[in-house]
Amino acid sequence: MKKIVFVLAILISGTVMAQEEPTEIKEESKVKTIKYKDGKETKEKKLKVVTRETANVELDKRDAHKVNQKRIDATKKVEKVIMIDDDSDEAFDVLTKTTYFVKGDDNYKFIPNNNGFDIAFDNDNNRFVKVGKAWSSQAKGNYIVRGKMHNGIGYFDTAGNFVIEYYDEKSQSIKTKVYKKRNPDL
């Protein structure tokens, strides 16, 4: 009886694991050693930068029954952790951690502040420029968004995407801008 329960447990867990979305992960670590003199002796510090990109693998639905399917550009989550080792232990101490998102040629990130968060876009190789601000409103889960591109109301939907609804002067209609969350652990 124990063997049957054990086999069933393995089959069920294998089936559950097979239902996960395929994810592509790329991680790169760079370590730089800096030597300096403090007057008497030469000391060294090590600076480590770990960059990790994660993205879901999505295939074109039009190629569903083909052997070689085209891939759709997915939003990538990029986490960059900067660490330093300047003491006697072997471990690195974390200085900063930044997270931003990449969709095609657009890179964006949300930077928390005391009243909500800032919205920043990459204009030149990871040089983020603040283009908007989101303030927490009294309506729980809603944000007042003001920025260079549009002003409106924002909220996080059930999938974790940040949605901004705004009035477009040119078309004289309500438009929606979605900052997609692609990885379930974002």
C-alpha cells in the first residue's frame, strides 16, 4: 500500500511540475578587484555585479502545429545586484539591487518612493530617466499617474501587470497602457 501511495505522489508531483511555464534565465557575474593604499599598507576591495535576466518563453500561436515555431518577444525582468567585499569575511555585502523590465526596445522600471513610485524609461544603455510618477490614492490599490507620456489612473491587475487608463486628446477617448509582468515571481 505504501508503494502505491508513493508512486501516486510521484506521478502527481511530476504532472504539476510539467504545467509550469517555460522560462529562460540568463545570469552573468563580474568581479573587479580594486587595490588602494591607506598610508601604510596596500588593501583590496572586491566589487561584484550580478545581472540576472528572466523571461517566459512564448511561441507564436499561428505556428501552433508546426515543428519549428517562431518565438514572441517577451518582457524580460532584469535584476542587477551590486555587492562589495571590503571586510575580513569571505561573503560579499549587498550595496544595491535594481530591477527593471525590457519589452522589445523599451526598458522600464518602477522605483519605490514614500508616496508610491516613479516610472523610469531607459534612454541610453541602462541610463534610466524618470518619465512619470504614481501616487497612492485613497482608493486602495489605485494610483494617480502623472508623466510626460500620459496622466491618468493606474492599478495592478490580478496578473500583476500595471495598467494606466488615461484620456487621449487626439482621439478624444480613454486609452490603456499596460506594463506587463511576465514572470510569476516578479
